[in-house]
Amino acid sequence: MANEMQSEKKKKTSTENGTIELPKEEEMKIRKLGGIKTLPFILGNEICERFASTGSHANLISYLTEKLNLPLVKASNTLANFGGASSFTPLAGALIADSFAGRFSTLILGTFIYELGLMSITISALLPKLRPPPCPTQQNCKEATTTQLLPLYLSLLLSSIGSGGIRPCVVTFAADQLDMSKSKVESRKWNFFNWYYFTMAGASLAALTGVVYIQDYVGWGLGFGIPTIAMAISIIVFVLGSPLYVKVKPGGSPLVRLTQVVVASVKKRNVAFPMDPCLLYENRQLDAPISLNGRLVHTNQFKWLDRAAIVTEDDTRDPSYPNLWRLTTVHRVEELKSIIRMLPIWAVGILLVTSHSHIGSFTIVQARTMNRHLSKTSSFEIPPASLSVFATLTVLIGLVLYERLFVPLARRITKNPTGVTCLQRMGIGLIINILATIVSALVEIKRKNVAEKHGLLDRPTVVIPISVFWLIPQFCLHGLAEVFMSVGHLEFLYDQSPESIRSTAAALYWMATSVGNYLGTFVVSMVHKYTGRNGNDNWLPDRNLNRGKLDNFYWLMTGIQAVNFVYYVICAWFYRYKPLEEVKDDGDGDHGDFELQMLPEIHGKRSA
């Protein structure tokens, strides 16, 4: 009978009820879905979304301080809090996607809500009644009232909720269309995460140049209207590709599965471990919906969790066998272990974001005090927010050089097919970030010295005779750090997370940003509150940056990053990559997967 089944060479696929055989025509249909042909639709959607989000938010500090007349620290904290909320909601979106809605539906809903947020801020910019009187002198300005701020807050709220559906799903949904097994990834001459980030940087570049210029020199109504139109286009592009997508069915709530492992471990805290780990419970049919690319194999770390997979006589007598609150599979135990192992590395991103959560806002204010003309004879002035274009250009160029130059050279030295590991890549990025903050402090010292030399310390609206191009090195260094740290961090979270929790893992990337932004707001508020006491100059004054000590703030951020780097080195040293049984075609039509040994009575009760 076994030989007869092997000779039929029927294909199998996984569903929520386990593994089933497919007719040949259905097999061919599945093979036609997904692949590189779907990426133009998915990345087209994300390019429009990134263009819209960058165009609408990159210059918001100028809109808040110059059009709504908010003080610098209040405006910066508002944007940092918005950034924190936008990075916190992806966790909720990821849990919805992984549990029951799926990534496709979550993406559609998130994009639509984001569009509503853009429409709100566009309306607020078009209606004069929603803005306070102009204040060109930046002295005794009348701030926007609560009523005038409501459309802004509504926009930020809707944008935050929309981001919750977009951010954790778009990169994982795109990766779902490709074969991301280790062997396949190593055989490719291109890195999906590098090129994903490249396209996003290209969209940001277009927004930082075109949209920001329109906002500063044409009008805020049109400046916000263009991103709104771009987001509407993104929805259309994404829906057009729907028939081609691989839509992975959600495997149930990951939080429930992780909780079941903990509960089962606690219930069996007094049960003795088996001598052979092969006796721990395995069930291929049960794990099929959450292990399409292969099951996680047993590891010796966090062995106390293994108790959840120990089979006892009580388990075999349970009529609801297997009762997942008493007995879980090794794969599910290893899912929790993988998350626990990842968390210390994930946490590194928190202090990194804290250290530069407000730098973007402060740099724009610095740029407004500097000479922004391209040359002495040119009348064109660079919009302050457009300076970020140098960081984006560095990301674009850096990713190409990383792919074509750095990886081949590193491969010769390390013998690693990817050049360097994700952890090594992140470490390099952290070092470059420290250098970027040091340069920021030195440039601010230079800017203030020039202001003092020309007697401009008490004239915040007068341009200081120092070129804005002094700010370019720090932007380039931040862009180069992003090539290593940000891309490496995202790739690490995707690669090391269990496949059924990848949307949640992508949300962790944004969660680090959220916590970092809130912590950054706390640091800025404390610095602003306490440094101006007893007659001392406030490091971060509300109106006149020339009388502040922004360089001291940068040195503080440098120290935070140095401590963070030491912590990272310790965590990376002890980290162990997850082991995985990859599903491979053995030429017979069935996947070359195998079962670990189970107790004889288990086979009699329920075949795995």
C-alpha cells in the first residue's frame, strides 16, 4: 500500500485542517501565484504609500512652528508622540493579520484609513480659519487654538491607525510571494530586503525634493494634496494585482499559542524530563498550517519550556487530545524560544531611536538659521526639510554598493554566502550612528561660534553666514548607518522569527521605534525642563536656538548610543540562530520532511 501511494506522486499542500492532496490542475494554479511578477503591484503600493507619508510628515515641524505657531519643543514632542503611536499600532495590526484577517485584507484596510488621515490634514491646510494669524517675527506669536489643532490631531490619529495595518504586513506580504528558504536566499545574487529598502528610499527621495519644495514655496494645501492623491493611487495599484498574490491563510492567534506553551510548562513543572529529547511531542498534521517552510527543531536553550512537550499518561487519556493547554508540540515550544532569543537584540533599536528621535526636527530648525543658497550668486534656497535628501541618496547609493561591492568582498573573507550575518551588519550600523551624532555636535558648535562672531546670538530670524552644507556629513552618516542597521534589523526579525509570526515580528521593528520615540520625548522634556534652571541657558529653548546648547544634547545622545553598543555586543555574542528543518522536494512529489520519534501509544491514539 505504501509503495502504491509513492508511485502515484501526488502533491500535498497545507491547510488549516492539516495536509491534503491536490489535483494536478490545482497544483499548477498554486505554482502560478506569487513570484517576482507580483512585486511591481506590492512595491508600487508601498512606493506610493512611502511617498505620501514622507511628503506629508517630513516637513511637519515647519508647518507646526511657522503656520500653527507652536513652540519648538511642543511641536517636536507632538511629532515624536505621533511617531511613537504610528510605531505602536503595527503590533495590533500584526496580531489581527496573523490571527484571522490575513495580510492582504489588513493592508487594504490600513491603506484606506491612512488615506482618510491625509484628507483631514489637507483640509486643515486649505481652510484659513483652521490656522492662527501669521507670525513672521517669531515673537509673541499666537498659538493655534484647540479647535484649530483638532484636524491635525485627527490626521495624526488616522495616520497612526493606518500605519498599523500597513507597516507590519507590506514587507512580509511581499516576502510571501518569494521562496525565502535559507538555501534559496543564499543562492540569489540579490537581497530582497536591500531592494525593498532601495525602492522605499527612492520614494522618500521624490517626496523630500518635490513635495517639500511645494510646501515651502507654493502652498501647504497643494503640498499635502499631492501625497493624498498618491495614497489613493497606491490603493488602486495594490488591488489590481490581487489575482496574482499568494495569500497565506492566518494560522491562528500567535499570542494564544505562546500562552499555551507557558501554561503547559507551568502545569508540568514537576514532570521529569525524558532522557532523549526525541521523545518530546511532535505532530506534523497539527503544525502544518504554521510550518509551511519547515518545522523548528529542538534546542537546549530555555529547557524549562520543554516540559510543555512532555507526553504523560494524563495527556493520552484526555478525550480532547491533544489538549494544547497541557501538551504542545516541539515546534510551538521553539516558536516561543525564538521570540525570547530575539527580544534582547530587538531592544537595541529602542535606545537607537531614542538617540535620534528628535534630531530630524532640530536639524530642520538649525538649517533655517543657516545660509541655504546653492552659491553666492544663486537666488534658489534649499528647503530645510529637503536636506534629508542627502541621507536618502546615501541609502540609495549605499544599498547598491553594499550589494555589488561590500558583499562580494566580505564573502571572500568570511566565506559566508551573504557576506556578513545580520548581527554583524547591525553592529557596523550602530558604530556609524555614533559617529553621526558626534559630527552633529561638532557642527552645532561651529554654527554657534559663527553666530557669536557676527553678533547674531539674539537675532534668531537673521540668517547666520554659514553654509547649510555643513549639515550634509551627518545626514550622509545617518543614511549609511541605515543601510547597515535598519535593513539588518528588519532582516534579522524576519529571518529569525517563526514563519507564522512574521507580521508580528515586523511589528516588533516598529514597536522599537515607538518605545524609542516616547523615551526620546521624555528625555527631551527633561532636558528642556531642568537645563534652564538657576539662570543657566536652556539646552533646548523654545524660540531662539542660538542661545541654546544643542551640542550638549548631541553629546548626551552620543553617550546613550555608546552604552547601547556595549549592550548590543554582549547580546550578539550569546545569540544563537534558530535551527530549522527546511521542506525540500525529494523528487517523489512528497516533501522530504520527517517525524521525530514519539511514544508508541501516541501513534495509536492519533497519527501525526
